[in-house]
Amino acid sequence: MTEEQTVDVVVVGAGFAGLYMLHRLRRSGMRAVVLEAADGVGGTWYWNRYPGARCDSESYYYSYSFDDDLQQEWTWSERYAGQEEIRRYLDHVADRFDLRRDIRLNTRVTATSWDEEAGLWNVGTEAGDTVRGRYLVTAVGCLSSANVPDIPGLDSFEGDWYHTGQWPHEKVDFSGKRVGIVGTGSTGIQAIPVIAAEAAHLTVFQRTPNYSIPARNGPMSPEVSAKIKQEYDRIRAVQRASTNGHPFLINETSALAVDDDVRTATYESAWEFGGLRFRATYADLLADKAANDTASDFIRNKIREIVKDPEVAERLLPKDHGFATKRPPIDTEYFETYNRDNVTLVDVRATPIQEITPTGMRTSEHEYPLDCIVFATGFDALTGPLLRMNIRGRDGVALRDRWAEGPKTYLGLQVAGFPNMFTITGPGSPSVLTNMPTCIEQHVEWIIDCLEHMRDKGLDRVETTEDAEREWGAEVARAADRTLLPQASTSWYLGANVPGKPRVFMPYAGGMANYAKTCEEVAVRGYDGFVMT
Ligand code: NA7
């Protein structure tokens, strides 16, 4: 039997964004329901259970800041939290704020349409239920729609295959197995060392070589944890004032303004310290090719030093893009793994994958016998999770058609023709260029302020305009063009990883702090760019 329910706000997704949205909606006295496809909360951290899955932001700041008691009572065990620990944290948040009673698990949204006459969103689920809400808030994440490459013969493969973002709940045992892994993005770089340590043999199918910085993970000592807890006010303030939502600022000096030995010493110490701070060593690493070359050369030299076989090292050197112009991975013994006897690196740009056979993977040069294949091939990023909900706005216009040439949004928050729909960390917001919980909190708080404003004024419809979208789209393009990011032609920021996807630089590259200021000013000016009735 199908069910119908009507609430003020339908939220889709119960990860970092959906959980906080629900909490804040409740506090504002609004009736909300969260629809979640999985059978647990956690979003990204529910699905990505692959070996080595770990956050690249440090645990103490990849967390909510909205409740001081929460951040004081939760203790992280490591410098970077693993998937299971973050999932436990989000489970704890769901319990602590009594969120579960308004979360419907195992509820995948398959069709969503705006009913103009009723002024309601009809949100249809796979089970055939409909939930109706005055507002629709998407909290579906940016990297939740798995991209499994369309390689001929996959159906014929007699072994097991997995996508890292849809990993089984039970442990996958690779011991004694010949494993192939496709993809050397952040995920592949985390998984490869762990799988190599377990499998009989690991063959890595690499399309684009990648830079990576050692993470230098380790246990979080009680002393460090206590100090962080004392300093949370300051830490959170820096995060909000920063470019990437991290609690450290980017050095204001140009990489080209210092002597070679000073620069090398800086890079050495950032390499030793580990993690994403390497990107913050100089002001212009992402803005000036010559500055970027200095960091890229430094990392290429590290790869040459670490990898013993010079031919393998050469194949691992990124050459077609600069450091951090694609999402920079961090790793634990990634390049070292290529020194193992049971690891083979295949360059599939030189010798492309042609087909999957019942017993392995065939490239233009060779057939590699495999028992299992792991696709660490990423996601249909940013737009994919929204488009697969089949959203239709006013006059039945499909979001898929509206975005046929790439996403169009105002502030990454709203789309013209889709009244009362808000997209948390939507395309056109800083999202994936930042530490996600920081930008999620900013979005949720802005949306709540907007909804409260509407309620206070007795309004019930808010919709952005095509003009506002056009202007914001131009600003997103200008911000990207001030950086080297759009020049990385294989980047998923541009949609380049999904065949047929429009090539548009999707996130806003102007920085978290600038973006938040812009959103605040829009609100202060009476929500210009939005029509409220
Ligand atoms: P990414 O960063 O998109 O990496 C996917 C990798 O898979 C990348 O090396 C791709 O090469 C490769 N790929 C994708 N399709 C193919 C095909 N058809 N053949 C061969 N190789 C392929 O995804 P991740 O999961 O690693 O990371 C996503 C984000 O999650 C990450 O940035 C963090 O924010 C967390 P390409 O570079 O496209 O040539």
C-alpha cells in the first residue's frame, strides 16, 4: 500500500547536510521529514566502505561546529578519521539530537515534481509513496552517484566486481586473490596500499597519474585532543574565514618571491608535516603556472625518489596538469606500494582497456587475469545526485533539460523554474573545493534564515530568476578563470570524467569566506536575486 504525507519541508539525504538541516528545521518549529536511500544515516560515510576509506580533512575540523557540547564530548581517535569512525559520529549525532524519528530510511527518491496549483513539492519514492512538502531541500551530497565505466564485457566477468562508493557491508577478503583496480584518484590512492597488502597480486589500471602528499596519519593523543577542544572557538573562526574551510590560512607570499632553497625547505617541511596544508604553502600555487610548477616539480622528484624502478616512477609522474588543479589526494604509502613485488602498474592511456573478459581485463597490449575488479572510478559529481531524482519544476520542466548544457544556479542554492527548492552544496557553491561540513553548515544556516524570513513576512514562495542565475554563472566562471583549475582537462570539477557530460567548471572557486559574505549580503539586501511572494 502506498502512503502520503505532507510536511513543511522534505529533505532528501541523511548525511552531514540532511542531519543538520533536520535539526535546524525542528528548532525553527517546522515539520520536516528526511528521505534516505540507505538503511542507515551517514551519506558518503555510509556508502564508502572500501579498504582504506578515510577523510582527507583532519578529524577535529571535519565535524560539526554548531553545538559546543557535541564537539567537547566527542573524541576523535586519529589525526584523520576513518570511514567507520565518521559513520559512528553521524550515528551519534542522529541519536543525540533525536533525529531518527523524522528520517525514513530505505527510501530512495525517484521522481520529484512541483505542483504549481497546490504550491507543494511531490516527492515520489521507489516504493511508490509520495511525500508532499512546501519546500524541498536536497542534501544529496556532491559525490554520491557512482560512475562505473561502460567497459565492454563487464557482464561476462566471472569474478566479483565492486565500485568503491557502493562497497559491501561485510568485509571483502582479497587474500590469495588477483585483484585489478581501475582509477588513481583520491579513492584509488587510499585503497591501493591496503588492497596490495592483502591480495596475492594487485594490478593498477592508471589513466591519469596523480600527485599525492603523505597524510602522516596517527593516533590523536589526549593532550592534542584536549588542546583542540579548548581552542575550538578560534579554530572554527579561522575555518569560516578561510578559502577552503580549513583551520589554516594560505600563506600570502608568492612561491616565486623566495629563493629556491627557501622554497624547497618550505615544501620539505610541508611534506613532512603531511596533508592538505601543502597546498597552502604559497599564495599562488593555484593561480600562477610558474608558481605551481615549483610544487609540481617538487612532488615529481619525491615520486622519483620513492619509487625504485625508474620506469614505473616515470609512469607515475603527473604531467598533464599541475598539483592541486585536480582534487589533491593524500596518502599512506601510496608511491611506496609500487615497490612491492605483487603490484603491477598499467598505463591505460598508452595501452587502453579494450574489454573485460570472463577471467580478466584486456588492454590493447595484454590480458591481465583477475579474480576481482575494483572500480575506484569516481562519481558523476555535483549534478549526478540531483539529476537522478528526476526533478521537474514549474510547467513540468525537467532539471535534466534545464541543465542540458551544464548546471545553472544562483549561489548554488536555487534554480530558476524550481520554486521553493534549495540545493545544499549545489553546483555553483564552493562545496567540493572546501572542507564539506563547514560549507554545509553555512548553507543550512542561510536556508533556515531565509525560511524564517519568509514565515515572518507571511510569504510562501521563493524562486530565483534566470537573470540572477546568469550573473552568478558568470561570477563562477570568472572565479574559476582566476585559477588554474579549469586547465586540468581531465578533472571531475569540469565533468570530464563522465562521457557526454557538459564541460563546465561547476564549483565556485572564489573561496568559502568570500562566498559566505556574498550570501550574507544578499540576505541583508532583502534576498535580491530571489523573488518572494
Ligand atoms: P576521481 O577523483 O574521479 O578518480 C577516479 C579515477 O578513476 C581517476 O583516476 C580517473 O582517471 C579514473 N577513471 C575514471 N573512469 C575511468 C575509465 N573509464 N578508465 C580508466 N580510468 C578511469 O574519484 P575518487 O573516488 O578517487 O575521488 C572522488 C572524491 O571523493 C575525491 O576527490 C574526494 O573529494 C573524495 P582520470 O583522472 O579521469 O583520467
